[in-house]
Amino acid sequence: MANTKSALKRAEIAERNRLRNKAYKSAVKTLMKKYFNAVAAYTANPTPEFKQEAQDRLSEAYGKIDKAIKRGVLHPNNGARKKSRLAHRLKPLTQIVE
């Protein structure tokens, strides 16, 4: 346990930041899963509606990843890797259908 007032305050701040970071990371993972489900639905039934849904989910996920990078929750390379994986999931499908 912290012995000084400043160390106690730093421990409290670290805990607050940990919870905030956890919320951002959880939101990123959730949006990525929603996007992967939308891509799976589009793969099963390639209609313009499912394609639009997948693109909307991609946009949401990109936004949350960018926000997490800006806030310092994710390292920029980690965010770039996540965004790349998202883009590679949809790219081959759009080339086949069009």
C-alpha cells in the first residue's frame, strides 16, 4: 500500500486510467466483432444492404480505434494493425461481387 499522500494519489489515478483504458479496449473489441459478423452476413448473402451494413460497421470500428490511439489507450502501430485486419476482411469480397 502507498505510504505517502502523493503515492496514494498516483495509485488512485492509475486505477481510474486503467478502468478508462479497459472501457476503450472493450469497445474496440465489440465493434470489431460486430464488423466481422456483418462481413459474414455479407459473404453469405451479398446484397447492397449487407454491404452497406458492413461498411457502416467498419466506419464505427475505425472511429473507435482512432479515438483509442488519440487517447493513448492503443499504440499507433497496434491500431494500424487492427484497422488493416478489418480492411483485409472485406476487400476480397467487394472485388468478387462488383
